[in-house]
Amino acid sequence: MHRRILLSVVCLLLLATSAMAHDVFPDVQLEGKITQEQREYLGVPEGDFKISNINADFLFVEVFSMYCPICQRNAPSVNAMFADALASDKAGALRFLGIGAGNTPFEIAFYQKKFGVEFPLFEDPDYVAHKAVGGVGTPAYYLVDMREGKRSIVLFHEGEIKDKAAFLKDLLALIPE
């Protein structure tokens, strides 16, 4: 009986830490159609590119799925955080993007249009990026320190954002002046 309880606790601990097993965000290839304005926002060239090609001090990454009800419910909050971040004094240092785990170009376009997402969203139909970040549940949110090519994960949140204002305040506090 005690072995089963111990095994259950160990399994829960392993699952709880799997998302942060990598303290460096993987340099995944980003694929998908984005506008010229979004390319300029990310500071990237034409064609496909990797996370490391993004010209930003900090990167907010949302891993979502079009089929995830929590992602859909959180979309207005994430959009509001994006708008608030753009209006903040940290706007020059922070960039947002989303990776659609298992989502095709059609699904990305549908999600972007339905929920009015203005920041760049990228497809991941074969779960390559999703597997690289540890197969986290959706939605998952990362704040990545991109300075000096580090790609260090400084914040991770999996699941629904209960208090958007507090979450954004905490996120922006991690970005130095």
C-alpha cells in the first residue's frame, strides 16, 4: 500500500516538473504565414526562422491549441495582456507569439480570426515544437530571456490565467528597466 502511494507521489512530482525540465527554451523552427508588420514586430527575415532569430530582449510564448477550451476562454485575456504590454514602458523589450500545438495553417488562421489575436501565431501540426517544450498541457505560457542568446525560461505557467492583471504585473516585473 505504501509503495503505491509513494509511486503516485513520485509520478505526480515528475509530471509537475516536466515542463521546467529544460531551463532553456528550445530553439524551435517557427512555421506559418505572418504579416509583414508581424515580421517587423519580431525583427525576423522572410521565410521560416527559429526562436533565436527573434530580435527581442524577452519573449512571451503561448503554447495553445485551437481545440483547447481553456485556450479559447483565455484568448481575450491574452489579447488584453498583449495590448497592455504594448502600452507599457516594457514594450520595446517584450515580444509575444503563439505556437499552435498540433494545429495546421487553417486552424491557426481560424483561431486568429475568431479570437482577434494580433500577435504572431505559428503552426505546429506535427507537434515538433510542443514535444521540444516537454509536451506541456495547453495553454502554457513562458517568459523567455532572449538577451545574449540565452533563451532562459524566467516564468512558466500552465493552465488558465485566473487574474490577468496580476499575471501581467508579475511578468513585466521580471523585465529590467
